[in-house]
Amino acid sequence: MQHQFWAAVAISWIFSAAVSSMPDPGNNANPVYLWLYRFLHTIAGNITTAFGSKIPGLKTLACLLAALLSFSLSACAAHYAIHPGALNTTDSAAYDTLLVAEGAIDQARIDLQQGQLPAAAKPPLDALILAYNTARQSWLTYRGAIATNVPSAEYFTELSTNLSNLAAAIRAFEEVK
């Protein structure tokens, strides 16, 4: 169940980034591309609206629907391929989340250097980097506990909290961006 949440966060992040990177259609653009461009931006905008608390009450409905969807797709978890070298499924899923966040940070740094981010995005980017570093350190600590057969429940709780904070920092950055 926990992996499914992070998979949804990663997929949403990747979808948003892919749609945002589409080139604007020109005046003589192919009608199919123009339709696809508008369609995907509408979908991405509605996802942002639903999860960005811009419509009162819709966030609760969206969360409920997402929870129902995740329960109905629980069989998909059996198909998850654990990364080589991962100690368990949690370790692998945390690695996936950190990888997505690292990619977002790297892209944001490039955008900031090229002047494509507003100045207001710098503090949330700094918070995102701090959240990433904290989550990564707790992931390494969790891996160390598992590898040395130390009881890992406390480290798992800390890792879960830090990964949740990382997801919140990603959302906060996306809102400013």
C-alpha cells in the first residue's frame, strides 16, 4: 500500500513534467498535435486543481477516490520489481522516491540557472533540497539497520515521515513553480 502511494506521486510528477515540457504549438501546428497539447494540459490542470486545494471539498473526494483506486489495484503490488541490491520492498520504493526527487531537483537547478524559475521558487527549492537530504539520510540509516539485523521499526517510522515530508516539499515547490 505504501509503495502504491509513492508510485502515484512519482507518476503524477512525471506526467506533470512531461506535459510541461511539451513545446507550444505554432500558428501552423498540426491539428492533432494542437488537440493533444490542449487535452494533456487540461488533464494536468485538473489534476493540479484537484490536489492543489483550489476547489473546496474536491481534495477530500479526490483522496477518497485515490484510496479506493489503490485498494482496487492492490494486486499490482505483486508485479513490482525490486531493484537489484535492494534489501526489501520498502528499501526499493524509498529509492524510487528519492530518485524522482533527485531528478526534480536537478531539473529545477538547471531551470533556476537559466532564469526559467521565478525568484519566489528559490525558498521552496531550498526546502525541497533539505527534505531530500533528510529523507536520503534516513533511508541510508534504515538500510544500515536492516543490513545489520538491528530492529528497524523506529527507522522505518522515521523514513516514512521523511518521505512524506519530501512529497510535501515537492508539492510546495510545484505550486510556486
